[in-house]
Amino acid sequence: MRLRATIALVLAGLGFALLGPVAAADAYPVVTCSTLAVSTTTPAVGESITVTGANFKPNRSVRLELDSAAHPLKTVTSGVDGSFSTQVTLPAGVTGSHSIVAVGGGLTAAGCPVDPAAQLHIQGSGVGGVATSGAAAGAGGQSNPGSTAFTGVNVLLMLIAAGILILLGTMLNRRNVAKHSTPRNNY
């Protein structure tokens, strides 16, 4: 019985080592990029929405634009903590997928977007929705509204792989025991 348990543990350990390597720790200090968020990712044409920025340079002028200068929206000044929150009105006649871009005042750290952005899908029929995407901009200004950030390995996948390896080890061990065992004679 100990042999089976040992084999199963060794196989599970190998599975974790091969299938689920742990990501290397980030170098210190961790860089926090400037981010932009909107109160809704599905506003109606001409609707006023709240745009919130965080981690900008303190007391800096930030220009908010729809699709990078095609439609200027507003200029705001970040606070002493580098954040701001303001209402902007979306232009009439503009529908579909667009980005609100914050130009100027963003942190210029490696891996951070130069001009943070938040994605929108402007509805033509006056239908709005509530945003589920906190800070909507990642590296390169792209986002996936409603999703969460990838923060590590998929634990469920590792557990499934470990279970399969344990099952495989148990089956191999039983086959090996059955192959080498001799019937006992109880006479």
C-alpha cells in the first residue's frame, strides 16, 4: 500500500512540475500603470458618462478624446494623488466600438501604455448598460470589458492533471501487482 501511495505522489509531483510551472515573481518595485475606467461600456449616443483615471502624474492636464483626437471630449487636471473623475458627453451620430483615450499625464514606465484607454460600444438606440470592467486599459490600451486580470496558473487544470496522473499511477501499480502476484494456497 505504501508503494502505491509513493508512486502516486511521485507521479503527481511530476505532473505539477511539468504541467503547472509557477510564474516567476515580479521584479521589485512593481510598476503601477495609469488606468482609465468608464461608468458604462455600452452607453447610448449622446449619453453623459463618468470617466475615472488613476495613477496619473499629480496635478497634470489630461485630455480625454474619443478615438484619439477624432472627437475631443474634455480636458481635466489630475489631483495630488494622480486621480480624476469627470462627466463627458458622447458626440451625437457616433456609434459602434470606440476608445476613450487619456492623452498626457500618464506614467511613462516600461510596459505601461503611453495613453491609457477604455473601450466602449456606443449603442445607436439609446440602450445603455453598467460597466463591469474597473480599470479598462492594459498594456497597449486594449481591454476586455467584464474580464478579470490573469494573475497566475489555472489551479483547476493542475488538479485535474494531478488526478489523472494519480489514477494512471494506481492503474499501473495494480497491473504490476496482478502480474507478479502468485495465488495463495490456504490449505
